[in-house]
Amino acid sequence: MIAGVQIELFLPACQNLKEKRAIVKSLIGKLRSRFNVSAAEVAYYEQWQRTVLGIAAVANEMSFLQQEMQAVVRFVENHPDAELIRVDTEYYE
């Protein structure tokens, strides 16, 4: 089973792309190490205060994937430098 999540974020403190990329890179690194997921920035590369993260995970149980993706979203939601705008989650068997 595969889970995919797109998380759109607003980064209010960013004043340039360098600041944005530092926050996004840090967040992606934390997601990869803490949850063992694949993660990347997938949209709004040139906008300072907006981004979309694509996150994917694979497991053999749907319930585990659902719990893991909920934990990922909560983690991102609680990040101090980012405000959650939208979450889209899809599951595939």
C-alpha cells in the first residue's frame, strides 16, 4: 500500500528564497529522519512565502499508513515557521 500527501504551507517569516529554502530543507530533513518517508518540495519554487510538500510512504497495512500520515501532518502543522493551508491525502492498494 502507498500513501501520498500534498501539504500546502504559508511561510510568513520568509523575506527571500534563501530563508524559504532553509526552512523547507530543514522540514524535509526532519520528516525523512523521523517518519522514514520520501519528501520533496513540489510546487511554488520561486515564491518566498508559499510551498507545497509532497510526501509518500509505503507499508503493508493501511491502518499503519493512515496513522503515519496523520502524524506527519500533525508534525508539519506544529512547525513554528509554517502555517498549514491545505492537505490532500491519497491511498493506493
